[in-house]
Amino acid sequence: MPKIELSRVSGDYGFIASDENGHTLKMDSSPESGGQNFGARPMQVLLMGLAGCSAIDVLAILKKQRQDVKDYKMVINGEREQGKEPSLWKDIEVEFHLYGDIDRDKATKAVELSIGKYCSVSATLEKAGAAIKTKVFIHPAQ
């Protein structure tokens, strides 16, 4: 079972979380909530997890299909519920930017498989009520 440890290291809400392999992540609350911008907000970390999870899926699928992805980028925008506690992610838009000579249909199918079937983070967010929409952009290799 994975083990996560969290320690306060900066101000009231500045934390470093680490896993059993020594990988670390800095987190903090917003300055409006007493934080110091020491790290990412925990809810942003969820979107970062979505990006990482889906990126691994998409790139693995395209690699198996012998698509030569020269570069890769994602942009995620999310909107949270207003006036609720807890304030969950409501609408999430994910842009997949793939660079290289890549078949658009294969890229679109890889994204659909990731978000709809393989990515545990997207499944977790959707079970909590988030609607995830995707866009795929193919760019020539630079």
C-alpha cells in the first residue's frame, strides 16, 4: 500500500508531501486563506494528477500504435462548484497538444480510452460529479 507523509514546513499551511520513494510535492493554501504561495493548492494537485495519469495513458497507447510523438503538452481548466462546502470540481476542460506526424483518429481514440476507461484520476473526478470534456490538437513537429 502506498504511503504518503505530509509535514508543515512553511507558515501555517505550507506543506511538503512525500511518498515512500522520496518524491516530494509542495502545497499551500491561497494567501486569501492564510497561505504564502509556498506550493500548489491541493485542489490544483488533483488536476495535475489528472494530467499526469492521462498523459501516461495517451502516450503509451500511441507508442503501441507506432505514432511518433515528438512533444506533448496538456492544458487543463477547471471550474469548481460555487457556494458549497466542500467545493468540488464541476466542469473540467482538457486540451491535449500532440506534436509530430500523428494520426488524428488514433490520437482522439487514445484520449477517449484514457479519460473514459483507463485513467483512475478521471474516473475518481467523474464519480464525484465532474464533467470532463476533451479537445485534441495535432501540431506539426518543430
